[in-house]
Amino acid sequence: MQPRFEAIKENTEKHLHVPSEGETGISKIFGKRVFNRSVMKEMLPPQVYQNVVDAMEYRGRIKPEYADTIALAMKEWAVHLGATHYTHWFQPLTGFSAEKHDAFIEWKSSDEVIEKFSGKQLIKGEPDASSFPSGGLRSTYEARGYSAWDPTSPAIVWMAGDGVTLCIPSIFFSWTGEALDNKIPLLRSDQKINEACLRLLKLTGIKASRVYSSLGLEQEYFVVDRSLRNFRPDLVLIGRTVYGAAPSKGQELQDHYFGSVKDRILAYMRDFEIEALKLGIPVKTRHNEVAPAQHEIAPVYEKASTAVGNNILLMEIMRRVAIKHGLACLLHEKPFQGLNGSGKHCNWSLSTDTDINLLDPSDTPGNNLHFLILMTAILHAVHKHSALLRCSIGSVSNDYRLGGHEAPPAIISAYLGKEIEHILENIEKTGKHLGASKKDIYDLGLIHIPDLSKENTDRNRTSPFAFTGNKFEFRALGSSQSPALPATVLNVIVAESLNEILDAIEAKGVAPVLSEYLKRSKPIRFEGDNYSPEWVKEAKKRKLPNIKRSVNAFEALISKDTIKAFEGVLTKQELESRYTIQCETYAHNLMIEMNLMVELFRNQIYPAAVRHQRNLSEALYFYKQTTAAEAYVAQQTKKIKELTILIAEALKRCDDLDILRQKVAKTPLAEQARKFTEQIVERSEALREVVDQLEDRVEDSLWPLPKYRELLFMV
């Protein structure tokens, strides 16, 4: 039997995975594997516990004399849960996580060991940094890299395979002190936005001693049958189908969106949610997305650094648990051409230690001056640094998604809603604040439904940066990326903008400054349909950048404006390193895709097409010998000629792509990303177009790759 059909048969014989008993009750399992405050309070002396809490709340540092006590408690807690090893878990510049496991082991005598974990081991580690990307910050032979415990994120116990490991959230830096990870700049950016916001709150009379950025990260993903996915080398290696004809039914009926979740998928969701909850990840919402086999999971808001770490953990949990269910979780931004892509909507806000959301006017009734100043600063920041925001969500995979099938376009704009827009326009013109209007009540014509108040703003699902009443939703993030860089950029540029506006207010007063800055940033505000061709023309008139390919946005990382904004967060050299890494990663990913396209066509698709061509030719020869129906023979001859032309065209396009691919591969790596974009991407799309036509013509039993209808609907 053809392998593809074996996979389909295996899929139909699968049974529903039954979760283990006793894993119910969110409050009972939440944080079960987290070294959280309740555990620490029970296991640590009061003064040590308070020191750790102060460090978690940015009020002080861990005292060296307490390190051994903390390490002992952490080790005993982890060992009680079955841990045999520990690791400093960090976020290198790969966009993923990294870990090196060490056993809790020391010599007691020449033939006996003991389980031991010291404060020194807790505070600092030394993983080999030689093979992590550094963008020129260090050479390969300069291998020293250090990890350091970050107490602002909780330690966890991670269970995978048959092993149990204590994971200590950490930062990662070089021997010379440069940041080699995504967490150090995120933490520094939080300090920067804290300082700027406290300055704002002092001016407006709101009491708080700390302001921090908070994130709610909506994670979209596809789930397909694992046996079918395993017969797609493109899905296995890059998570995206480089070929694939459109199925007869796609998402045009919109029947999958918020529809009933299939039992097999619901069982999978339940299992990975349980694992996430045990690790203290507050997952809350789940539902079907627009495309078939597409879904979404969303947690409750958390502090930015915790939310980023938990999102990276969640993606790993989703991938691992899927295997147990015979499924594959696809986190690529565009697994299937012609269908919705997957994003990671980043809901960003600023909160105080007194539980005030600074972007929620209802949290401070009667005193919303801070809200107006902050809103003005955010709009100014987005306008000034729109190319940098585009850079922060840039990747090969996200380029396939942006601008198509309900993903926001590459043009960065902001949506505020009619109420806020009306208020800001009045400030522009008069320098005065009108105040919010009273909320209306919906009249639904149903006497049994209670009064429902109408929100002051709608939601614009086409906008890449939309205000939704108490937060901004940065919708342009890709589903597979770490949200660390976008969050860092938002913190940095808003802090810079806020300080600039506060300086001006001190010199000129509030009203004229807000009016001036709102007029400056007005081009970034757009209330209409961001998908429309008219918006592209309008954005051009407004001189807003439309950077369709990420490689052309990466340069924003090393612009003078970025270097100035990032003072105290990343140095010029550290920004240059990240620019280099982004370009290299972009080039590597495109090279892998091109390799796959050539390999799949030559090894699987071309032989199948030729086999089909031969079968048709043999059948035609037989008909010629046995029938006098010339019209029928002519019709068959025409079809074979059309197929032959398609095969020949695909061969030509594949050979052209291969020659150009090899040529670009010989150029310096720094140049490859741009050359791929300028010379190769268009040719790869041209090859795919012909191959997808072949899929529709070649006999189904001969086609080697699982088709879209099987991947999307046979789950």
C-alpha cells in the first residue's frame, strides 16, 4: 500500500487518549510544580523568604549569605517531586529556550556520592556559549557564557520522558558582560518604562511605587494527525507545506470558527492545559480558529517577563503532549497556503503595584490625565518607530502570513475606536479634554434579556496595533516567535516617548504639548479596513512604511533613533549583533525551504508525475489499437500533452531555482538574506504554482504527499 494511505488507515484506527484519573480541579493543580511563594514561605526562614520576595518585586537583591539556604530548600522541594537534575533555563538569541542538565551529585567518599546543590550553583552557571548565535559579540573560540538565576520568575519542576528536572529561570551573558539572551533586555526595558511611568504618576497625583508591563499572549496553532504529518518532510523540518493544492473545501464557510471542538482535539487541549496549569501558566480560553484544524489558547495577564517565559514553556508543552495523542502541533505562521495563518496576539498594558491598569480609564475615575498623556506618548512612539516595530515581528515565516487571510498588513498603524478618537481630535483642535460619553444601552427587543451596556469602543480585527478599552493588542506577532523582542521594543519606545513629552510639559504645560504631539502622530491613526487596497494607497500618502519583507525591516535595529532609544537596555554593539543574527537566521530558513522544494520535487513529485504520464500513455496506446473513436483518442492525446508541458515547466523551474540557490549559497552569509528575497522567493512561488497544478492532475493513488484535505479534516 502507498505510504500515504497507510498513514490515513492508521489515523482512522486511533482511539481517543484517556487522561489519567485525579487530574481535575484547576485550583488543586495550579502551580503544583512551581517553587512559588506558598512553598517558599513554608520552607524558608522569614527573613530569607522576605529577601526572595523583595527580589521578585524588584525591591532588592538576593543576599549572598542566604543563597545556600534558598538552594537547599529548592533542591529538597524538587527532589521530593522526583527531580534528579537541575538546569539554568534561559532564552538565547535563537528565539527558543536552552538548558544544560547537571545532577544533584557530589562525592562523599571515593565510592559514595550525596545529593547536593549549593547557593553558588543556584546563583550562577557556566554553559558553553560557543555555538549559540552572538552576531559577532564573541568568537567561536571564546566559549565562556554565564547563566544567572533570575528570581523574578519562579523555578519549576519539568517532567519529560522519564526524567524530572529542576528548571531555574536565568539570564545569559558573555564573559565580557554583553547580553546573549532575550531576557536581559526585556528586564532592562521594564526598568526603563517603570522610571518613565513613575515620573508621569508623580505629575498626575497617582500613588504607586512600581509600574510594570503586562502581557496577555493569545497563541494560535494548527493540530494535524502525526502519522500524516510524518509523510510530509516539509512539515517535519520547517512546519510549513512548501507544496499543496487547495482542497475543495477550505475555510470559506467559516463553520470551524468557534465551532464544536472535536473530541480528539479536546482531549489533547485538556491534557496540555493540565500540564501548563501545574507549571503555573494561567491558561484560560480555548476555541477553534477560522481555518480548519486551527485553534487558539490564551492565558490570563502576567508581568511581561513571566508571560514571555510561560509562553515559551507553553509552546513546548503543546508540542510534547501532542505526541502522546498521535498528533502534531504546528506553530508555524503559515503552515497551509490559502488559509489563515497563525499569530500570537500580544495584549500589552502597564500596571502599578497598587493594581491600577494605566490604560484603563475606569481604574481611576475622575483622574485620567495620566491616560491622555500616556496615550499620546504611545501614539508618538508607534509613529516614530513603526519600522522598528515591524522589525520586531520579522521572520521568513511571518512574511508569508502578514497581509493575507485575516493577518494584519505589514503597514504599522494604530486603531483607537470612535470614543478615544473623538477625545483626541478635540484635544488637537482645542487643547481641551471633553471626557468620555455615557455608555448607551443595547435595545435587542427581547424582554427577558437584562440591560447590556454598549462599550465605548469597537474592535478592529484588521489593525496591527489596536486599543481595546484597557490595553493595546499588537496583532502582528508570529505564532512561533518569542514575544520578548516586541515587548522590549514597546517598553523602550514608549518610555523614550513619555520622557520626551514630560520634558515638554514641564516647559510648556499639558494642553499645548498634547495637541502638538497628537498632530505629529496623526498619520499612524487609522479607523478603517487595513486589508483594503485603498489603505495601502492612503498609507503611502501618509508616508507610513510598508515593509513587506522582513529583511528590509531589520536595518531599523541599527538606526540612530533605535540606538538612542535603547540606551541603558542594549548597546550599539548588542543591537548590531541582533541585526546580524536576524539576517543570518532569515537566510538560513530560506535556504532550508529552497533545499526542501528541490528535494521534494525531484525525489517524490516528479517520479509520481512521470508514472502518471506513463500510465496515461500506455492507456492511450491501448485505445489506439482497439478503437476507431478518433475524437476520443484526440481528446486523450491533448490531456497527455498538457500534462507533459506541466511536467516540463516544473522541471525547468526547479532546475532554475536550484542553480540560483547554489549561486546564492556561495555569497557571504550577510548578503544571502537580501539576495534570497530579491532573486529566489519569487522563483520558488512560481515552482509551487506549477507543482500544485500537477497535484490536481496526477492520479490520487500515485501522489506521495498527504493532501490538504487529509491533513486538515482527518483529525
